[in-house]
Amino acid sequence: MTYDEAVEYILKIPKFTKKNSLEHTKAFLYFLGNPEQGMKVIHVAGTNGKGSVCVYIDAMLRSEGRSAGLFVSPHLIRMNERIRIRGEQISDSEFVRVFEQVMEKVREMERLGFPHPTFFEMLFGMAMTAFAEAGVEFAVLETGLGGRLDATNAVEHPAVTAITSIGMDHREILGDTLEQIAAEKAGILKKDVPVFYSEGEETSDQVIENRAARLGISCKKIGKNAFENLRIEHKNIAFSCTNAYYGTTAWKLRNTGLYQAENAVLALEVMRSLLGESACPRLWQKALAEVTWEGRMEEILPGIYIDGAHNLNAVVRFVQSVRARGPHRIAVLFSAVQEKAYEEMTAYLCRNLEADYYVVTQIADSRAADAEQLSEAFARYTDRPVAVIESPRDALHYVRKHQDGRVVYCLGSLYLAGMLKELAEEESIC
């Protein structure tokens, strides 16, 4: 079997299976030999920032000489991105080998009457199998959707859990209030397992605190005042922690998203919990400064940035980051999927950013929002020009041709970010 054939099979899974229960995922792990039991699991949920927190934790663990596996989603370009061992994406050949190994167990399950694992379950099972075979000490897991019913929540005894910022997203599945969404995220909390979370709205914070109290576990809130002196220096963010433990250390991140400092501080506190007195923040400082996280305020071509902001909470943080860079001429390239509240996102963008023009495009996905409908949404909130260019490739060419010294920000969907990143890499080669 080739890599492309394995990927094609995984992509087709949603066509012949449906959402499985958490008990099914636990059975899946059992058939795989319970690979999760031989490692310390760090489980991270949240609406925005959970992937970044996972990447930061992974980098700091490796800076300490610890072996770590990292499971994140979605991927931007290649499926291998979701499974990383000791800082490296697994190779195509390793992906195929693990896929075939897991498929043997899937066929065994089916013969016994179990449903086929879902798309996400399959990749999660592959990741845990790969981690176990590599003998990693730590596994850093990002939830796919929600938390309570997410496949990653089948891990019954994680070492620590963390919850990033919570906002309104996936309302058709998780609920239409912050309390309901927070309850789904807080579903990853476990007895005897400490939890750390980023301060949000009082209503969502209270849900997490109450859940932790019922379980009788340690629960630490990382407040908005946990860091200060936040500033943008060229293409980096510089900040300091207010906790005396870190002294006067100046921290830097290779990113211009203000929200990343909050994510980094949450990751720092998780690390303190994991390593205790043996921790070495000096190593963490260097590790964080070297992290690059694709699709998050990433410059893919000169003056052209992609950001994965795909809900209102993320767009608010995106706008804060853009405005913190000071006055500059900007243009916006936008796309979204149908189920996202793109009307809210477009309204906020138009009301809070002084863009010279907007370009809307349509991602190559069955869930893509129609470009003309996106254009009409923008037209309701701005009198600036709005160009409709259905092909992302043509849209990228358009903004490059009409850039004229502007900084172009591309957002609204991680699918869009991935497509533009791949197109930019093609252009860099040409």
C-alpha cells in the first residue's frame, strides 16, 4: 500500500461509518493493546489555542531531554502533520506501516461486530500506536471536538489536563451557550488529575471550577494578569510572567498573535506541574523562542499572513493582534465553511479593522460557504471594495498583484490557511 492509498482510505471513512461512543474508542484502544497505558498523557481541550498549547508543551518537554509524541488536528497540508514523534512528523513509510498495523485490528473488531472506527478515531489509534512503538515518555493530545465525547477522552488516566480559551463554536454539536460549551470541554477532567485553564468569561470559568470541585481535584486558573509587558518586536512577541517563579525572565515567541502569550503561560504552568523541582525554565525559554506553529499568524509570502481564526472569539483575538502592530495598510482575504457563524465574523472584522479592500474565496470542500454569500455578508457591514474570486489560487494571485505595500491577512478557515500555505510553497519553488 502507498501513502496516498492509505490517506484516501482514511478520507473515505466518514462515508461508511458514523460517530461512535467513547466506549467504542476504549474498545479500539483495547484491541490495539492499550498503547496509552505506557506513557504520561497531557490532554488539552478548548475552543481556541489548544493546538498551540500542545506544541509549546511538546517543545519544552523535548528541551528537557524528554521524549514526547504530539497528536494535533486538523492538518494543513499533509495528514502526517497530525502525528509527530520527538519533534518530527512521521514519515510516509511509517504512516503506511502504522496504518496497516491498525487496520489488522480494525478488521478483527469488525469480525466481532464492532463498528469501524471513525476518521478521527482511526488517526488517534494510529498516533497512540506509533507513540507506544517509539517508546515516548509523554503523549501530548489535542482534542478534536469538544472534550467529553471526544475520542481522545478515552484515555482514562492522563497525567494532567488543560483547557484553553472558550468561545462560541460548533454550536450545533456542543450547545449554544458558553456554559454548555464549557461543560463539554470540562468533560476531560478526571479524578486525581490536576487541571489548568485559561481565564475566560465568569460563566464558563465557573463551570470548570464546579466540575473540578465535584471531582476533588486541583484546579488552577491562569488569569489575564499572568503576564505583562506584552509587545511586538518585528516578528516576535515579548512578554514577562508575573509569577515570581519565573523571575525577571523575558520570554519571546516567534509569532505576532497576542493570544499566543496566554497560550504559552498556560503551557508553562502545565510543565511546572509535570516536572516539579526538576524543571528548568531556562531551557523552556529557548525552546519557546524557536517554536514555529503553522497557520497561526504565519507569514507565507512577503507581507501575506495566514491565521486559523475561524470563529468569533478567534477573530476578536486576531483583530487585537493586527491592531497591536500599529498603523499599517491592510487587505483581508477570507473564506469559511457553512456551519461557522461567518456573519458574526465578517461584521466584527469590518467594524474593527480599517481594511482597504476585502477578497472572498471558496475553499475546495463540500462544506464550503458560497463565495457570493460571503461577499453579501461583507457588503452589509462595509463600503470598501469586496472582490469575489472563487479559486483560492486566483485569490492569492489577486492579492499579490494588488498588494502595493499592504499587509494581507488571510483568515476564516484552517482549510483556507492550509490551501494558501501549499500554494505559497509552490510559488516559492517556481
